[in-house]
Amino acid sequence: MWASSDRWHRTIIEFPRPTIAALNGPALAGGCDLAVMCDIRIAATTVRFAYPEQAFSDVVYGPLHDLVGGAAN
């Protein structure tokens, strides 16, 4: 699972054109990952970012901390 996740994440992050996430509502788990990996995020005030799986296992990919620093803790 880690290898395929890394491949997918690298593909999005290294995509040669700008990526844009339009967010309205919850961005959970993989949706949160996708939003964080995009170059630009446009979010409604109703958006909530979360990794619910963090309660019972390791998060497969967690770039949110790099993006927002200690606020993600």
C-alpha cells in the first residue's frame, strides 16, 4: 500500500501543470491528501480537513503538517 500511495502522491505533486482543488464541505483522508497536494486550494468556509483514520492507524501520507506547520497537530 505504501508504494502505490507514494506513486500516486508523486504523480500529483510532480504533475507538470498547476493543480487546483475546489473544496466545499469535508475533505477527509484521501480527499484531504489530494487537496493538500494541489498547488492551489480554493475552499468554502464550510470545509473541514481531517484524517479520521488517525484514530486507529498511521496516516499513509500526511503532507498537511508541512503545509500548515504545528497547526495540524
